[in-house]
Amino acid sequence: MWASPVSLTGSHVSVAPLSQDFAADLTEAAGDGELHRLWYTSVPAPEAVADEIDRRLSLLEAGSMVPFAILDGSGKAIGMTTYMNIDHTNRRLEIGSTWYRKAVQRGPLNTECKLLLLTHAFETLDAIGVEFRTHFMNQQSRRAIERLGAKLDGVLRSHMIMANGSLRDTAVYSITAAEWPAVRSNLRWMLEQPRG
């Protein structure tokens, strides 16, 4: 398989292959801020975390996803992310199905997590492009993706049926291999800035 489970470590955060070993931490994280109640996201409810881990692991077995637990500096799981929609032939993938406990949002963790995953995708896997997708209405997610340096490719209208029955318009962003050096420099610069 072109993309496969790997552990990646930074200064603030690390990612590790997802397993049920992280279920207790992730159940606690999913309960922080009741993010599963946001209609435009797909964060699991605390009682559904173990099933979501199993779902992601079954997609790993099928070769279409590489799921990760996101760990803080102490090694506690604070969220999940994945390489998904993996196109082995064309060396493209999406970084998605990402969520963090509310207490750690808007800090350096997401920036560094994306830097780790993008560095591995472009510099180890030799990816041609990496995508990010989010609900058109999820302005917080869209701003975070744009801060990474990804460019809007377009909007897939009526792309998915949400749990509440509404139709999701999906905003699709990407970073190409040619753009990666500038994006990498900007992400590193962002991580060096003092936080107030």
C-alpha cells in the first residue's frame, strides 16, 4: 500500500496509528464541548467513539484510509485524523475526518499536526496533491484550511446527505507538490510566532 500507518512526532503534537488503546482518551475528548452536536460536523458522540475507531480501522483494512490518533505532548489522545480517499495510482490523498477536543482548538496543535502529515505525504510518499474537504457552512474549518495555505478548488453541491437529512455542499481545497515548499515555510513560520 502506498500510504500506510506511521507515527510522526513534533514539538507540540504527534500522530500515532489509531487503535482501541486510545478509546478512553478519545471518549473523554469527544465529550469536551459536545462537538458532536454541531450539525455540520461528523465528530462522534462519546458513546460512539469505539464504533468510530472500528469503522476507521475497517477502512484501513480495505486500503482506503489510514487513521491516526492525535496526541498532545503528554501522549494523551486529543482527537483523530486520517489520510483518506487515497488514490494509490495517482499519489493523491485527502487529510480529513479530523477533530480535536474543544480545549485544544485554536492553538499550535492543528498547525503542527497538518505540518507533520503534509511533510510525510509530500516528502516521504511523494504525493502529487493533498486535498482537504469540509462542509461549506463550516466557516471555522474553512478558515483553518485556508490558513494552512490550501487553495479552494471548488464546491461539490449537494455532495453528501448529513445525519440530520440535510444536503452538504462540500468545499474542496488542495495543496499541490509544486506549492508545498512555500506552504511548508509558512507553516513553520506560523509555529514560531509567539502566542498571546
